[in-house]
Amino acid sequence: MTLNVTGPFIYFTIPILGGIPITQTTVSFLIVTVLLCTLFVALGKGLSTDHPSARQTLVEKGVMMMHDLVVSSMGSHNAHWTPFMITIFLCSICGSLIGMTGFFRSATADLSCTMVWALMVSFIIWHNNIKNNGVLGWFKGFTEPVAVMTPMNIVSEIAQPVSMAFRHFGNVAGGGVITSVLYMGLSMASTAVLNLISASGWLVSAVLMAAGAGLLLLRRRKKKLSLLIFGCLSLGLGIFGLLQTLGVLSGVPVLALGIPAVLSCYFDIFSGAVQALVFSLLSMVYIAGSCPDPNED
Amino acid sequence: MGQFEALVGVNFWTALFVLLNTLLVFFVAKKYLTGPIMKIIAQRQQEIADTYGEAEAAKTDAEAMQAEYRQRLSAAKSEATEIVKAANATAAQQAGQLMDEAQREAAALKRRAEQDIEAERRKAAMELKGDISELALTLAGKVVEKELDPSTQQSLIDGFLDDLGDLS
């Protein structure tokens, strides 16, 4: 059994301009876009100042949370960056979580996606620097504090979007790879265990089923999670072992049931959310660095 | 089996597509969500600020009115105290006057009574003195068996009686 780690699947290629590939990333991000646009338009309707509905209160709370985050990390003169940060944050988290549907691949598990966002941030920073200091002033900024530092400054300027893009992409793609590896490993392990059980004869299966049922019955007296887990496991192994002995089913990945959910919580939900937050926070910090407070000068 | 992209790599078309979609999401978010929400919140803050201003003005008014009433009240109170004090003073003065008058009247009454008594006593003493001198004259006439000339002897006898002692 081999595991192929590849990029997004190319559904088809539009044969113009040298072939435009429509990949899994394209499709899943299109869905995210449609979803978010619909959501925004639906949530932004029917607002009132004096009698806000529950929905409006929640939306206001959410928008104000991002607004406060932007103000606290970028300063109040940069509050107009709130919609951009909301966009980046929600696109990132939805692009990561759409991978959990099983039908679509996480859009952020494609470097094309995260690199675009990182470069957007970089272009905003460069634009602001040129606007504030002029083209010459921007180039002169690379020679500070001493001229020797110029190569370092140029490298750090390039490394910033690259590191942002690779961090986000690597975390999501890596999480996906680990989940795939886990599924494969667990299905291999369950095949091996079921082979062992069926080879030992039906009696072993019967004993396992009885033990599982016993544990589940015992759980009715004592509410313990471990009893439930081991009971289900033992019962499942017994049933599918017996089915394999009888030749009805074979190679059912019993162990892959339930166990990956725990890790998926971390690698898909937590990691996706954290990377979205990290990406938007870094964007805020970098953009704030290029937008100094006009009143402080 | 279809084709796959490389795991680590940037596809221009995918990137362009993501860029356009992100920009679309950004503009929709700005126009339909954050713009209206921020406007609503600003309006509400303005309303709240207005309400606070009105409340502040009303409070100032009320405080001024309260101070005025308090002042009026204390003025009225002091006025009342003044009136009571003045009344007390008048009453005391009148009482003193009455008392003085009464005392004066009593003293006058007493003095007149004393004068009356004195006059009565003098009158009685004079009468007594006349009676006694007459008696003595009669007595002496009888003793010397000789008619004394009352007109010549009278002053002598009066002098004798005066020497005898003041009867008053």
C-alpha cells in the first residue's frame, strides 16, 4: 500500500491561452467565495440603529471583534483595514475547513492560494512605502541602517511573503498528509488484526463480541468513557472478525472508525483556525509597520 | 486517473483565480457588511452621545432649580426665625412695660395710702392734742380754782404739751 502525496487534482483543462487548469483549489475556493459573499450580503441586510435583531447583534459583535483586533494591533488610524482583515481571516479559515467536508480539498493546502494572499500583503506594504517615501525613498530604505545591510534587507523583504505563504500552506497541507497517513496506517492495522482474528477461528470472535457486549452493559452501571470505547472496539472487532471468518466481508478498517476524529480536531479545525489567525495577525503587523500614525510625526 | 498538480508549486491560473475571488470577497465584505455595520454603529454612538448630552443638560437644569429652591427655603426659614424673634422681643418689651406700669401704679397706690394714713394720724394727733390741752386747762382751772384766761394761757399749755413729748 502506497500513499501518494500530490497537489490538487486537475478536474479538466480549458484549452485556451495555453490551457487553464481547473483544479480542486479552484473549485473549493469558488465555493468559499460564493458562500462568503452570500453570507455577507445576507448578514448586512435590514440593519437598524435602535432595534437590532439577534442576528444583527451577533454580526456587530463579530465585526467589532475584528475591528478591535485591528485597532489594538495597528492603531486606530488603520481601522479602515478591518474589511481586508475580515476577508483574509474568513477566506483562510473557510479555505482550510472546506477540506473537512471530504468532497473538496482545502484551498489553503495549495501554495498558489496562500502565496497570493502573502503577495497581496507585500504589495500593500510596498505601495504604502512608495506612497509615504517616494520610489527613491523606498529604495533608500533598503540601505538602512548601514549600506552593508542592503542584501539582508532585500532577502528579508522577499522572505516575508514566502515565509507567510509557506507557513500557512505547510500547516494545512501537512495536517492533511498526516490525516491521510493515519487513515492508511489504521486501515492496515485493522486488516492485520482482522486477519489474525479470522485465522484463529470463530470462537475468538465470539469471545470478543461477548467481552464487548459485557463492557457496554457494565457501562450502564458505571458511566465511564473508557468502557464505551473498549466495548465498541471489542464488539466491532468481534463482529467484523466473525464476518470475515464467514467470508462475507473482509478488510473492513474497523480501527479507522472514530480514532482519526480526535486527531482531525487538532490537524484540521485547530490548525486551520490558528493558521488563519496567525496569517491575519502577521498581515496586520506588517501592514501597520508601513502605515505609521500621521499624527505622530 | 487524472492529473495532479505538484504538492509544492504555484500555478499561475489558480493564483489568478484565488486573487480575483479574494478581491470579490473583499469588496462584498466592505460594501455589504462592514460598511453598513460601521455606519450603524457610528449612528448609534452619535445617538447615545446626544442622549447623554440631553441628560446632562437636564441634570444641570435640575441642579440649578434645586439650588434655587434650597436658597429660597433657607431664606424663608431665616425670615420666619426673624419674625418669631421680633415677636418675642415685642412681647417681652410689652410685658416689661406692663410690669413697670403695674409696679409704678402699685407704688403710687402705696404712697397715697401711706400719705392718707399719715394725714389721718396727724389729724388724730392734732385732735388728741386739742382734747388733751382742753382737758389740762379744765383740770388746772379746777386745781387753782381760778379761771384762767384760756387765750393767754393756751400758748403756755401748748408749749408744755410740746415739751411733754411729741405724740406722733
